[in-house]
Amino acid sequence: MSKLDVVSLTEKLISIPSFVDDNTNEISLGQFVFDYLKNNSKLKVGKQILSKGRFNVIAKNSETIDTMVVGHIDTVQPSRSWTKNPLKPKIIANRLYGLGSSDMKSGVAVMLDLATNENLKPDTMFLFYTDEEYDFLGMKGFVEKYRNLIKPKRIVSFDGSDLSVNNGCRGLIEISCTIKGKSGHAARPKSGVNAISRSYLLINGLTNWLGNYVSRNLGPTTSNLAYIAGGQYQGEKDGSLILGNQGNIIADICRFSLDIRPSRPELTAKKVIAFINEQAKKQGVELINSVIRHDLGSWSTPKKDIDLAGLTLPFRSAGQTGYIDVQMLWQNFGQVPCFTIGAGNSMAHKPDEYVETDKVNKLAEIGKKLIINDI
């Protein structure tokens, strides 16, 4: 296949589905990226096999890595609210519509454009990774294999937006807790201990306690009660509680899930669970089970440490972003300077997602300043 310009390349990437469900994943798109690099670059290109045939694509021009350029190749699933075909890219008045156009197939297109440039800086590695929108399979697999094999001096992600620089993010702690109370007759409240109402009390206590974890750069730590269910315990099936809902019985079981965004690195899932356990005892209930889905810390690179090759670019407020898995690279590769930049916008993850074509072209020019040697 011949080399394409960045807008045409973005269109091609959009046309290859890479959301993840029971029937679809990123394998076809990963194969396109692999073949495109093989045909149009002089880089050493390989696959890092992960699970069930899924893989990261890694391309480099040296075994010594100074600069890592990274981006994910998966997208969210398309909703039924699209008015356009999400997999048939279409340009209307400078807007390129299509699933992943903003997040982040335009960024992947720019990465491919840079990787196939003959004047690429030496000691550069490109990582095209899977599963960023789901469970971080690709990033976790890369870190596990390479954390002791390479020592990059800077990391650049094209998973950004508005042609602005992001230099940090809050972390992500996601936990599920099961609280046991005591059943009793609703007419005699003191005959039991309501697991649901006591859970709300301890969650409120947790929210107040999290207020102690504030960062100057990343702002406050926040918490979201994402799920709660309780009632009379009737057993479990397939990991879910079976609950009685009679009004005259005091609820003796409650399960809830929390999404916490820590802005300070010392706040961990283990600390959160320890606090919940302490609060449960004070409320007269018992924490009988806790499950950690994510325990990911915060990331912050000082602006002064970021080399933008003389470019004057705006910085985003890092405290307003979601978790960015570049944090794993920052944490595991010596906290070297890391930043993101991209052509995306607020349409990411929304129906009729689009990216502005002039911004894609501008991102390609910015990328050349950052990654390509001066001619």
C-alpha cells in the first residue's frame, strides 16, 4: 500500500472497526498499522502479542530509545444515536465525521505519518497499543515487558485535544465493597442494623476524608458513587447479590462501587479500603468483601521540563481531564517528561463524532517539529 496524507489516512483508519465487543476488536486495525509501517518505513516493526490474538504494534529505529511516541488504536463502541454511519468517514465543511475521528484515529494517522518520514530522529520508538477505552490490556502488557528493557528520556502521546498540551492527570481507583449489617423487623429499628443506610453514612465519611488529598496542579480528589444495591440477603448468582425487597425487613447486605480520581500519588486503593473498613466498624457494620478493579496513581510533569521544540502551545488544565494511561509509562519509566497533544475535541465518545481536518494537518506539522530532524 502506498503512503497517504494524514486526512486520507484518518479516513482509512475510521473505516476499520476497532471497538471491542463479543465480535469485534482491534486486530484488523492493528494489522493495517503493521502492514502500513512495513511497506512505508525503514523501522523495525513487530507485534507484542497480548491475549486472544490481540497485539500492540511496536516500531523503532534503534534499540536505544530516547523518545517514545504513543497512541491507542481502539475506540469506544458506537451508540445507536449516530445519524451518520460511524464506520463510513465523511467530510462536511472541514469536519471529518466517523467513529474515533477525534479519539484518536487522527492522532494515530499523524503517528503513522511521522513514523514513515525519512528524517525521523534517531532512537525513536512508536507504540500503537490496544484496549485504552476498556481495561488497559495493551498498556499494562507493554509496561510489564519493557519496564526494565528501555530507558526513554521523554514520552509523547498524540491522544490529546484542541492542539494543546496536557502534562498530567488524576489517577483512577475503582473498587467494589460489600457491607454486612443485621436483619430485623422494620417496626423495631433497633432490632437490626440497616446495611444500606449505614453504607451511605460511611460513603459520606469517605468523601469528606478524600477532601484531604488536594494537589496544586491536579486539584481535588473526587469520588463518584457509581452503583449501590442492597436488601435482605438471599445468596449470590454469577457474582451478583440475590436480594429480598420486603419493606418490613431491615436490609442486612449492601454492595456499592466507587470511582475515585486521586490527585495525590500517596492515595491508593489499599488506603481507601482501610478507611472504609474503619468507618464500617464505627457504623456497626462489617466490610466482608472488597474488590479492586483499578488502582492507578496520578501523573504530573512540570511545564518547565517539557521541550516543545520552540513551539508556543497552550496547556490544558490537567485537573479537568480523565485518567490517561500515559501515567503508567510515567510511573514505570522513571517519571521522565511526558505530555499529550492531539487534534481531538469535545466530540470524543459522542454520536456523530468528528475532527476538524485543518487541525489534523496542523497536528502533523507540530509532530514534525517534535519528532523529525530539521532538514
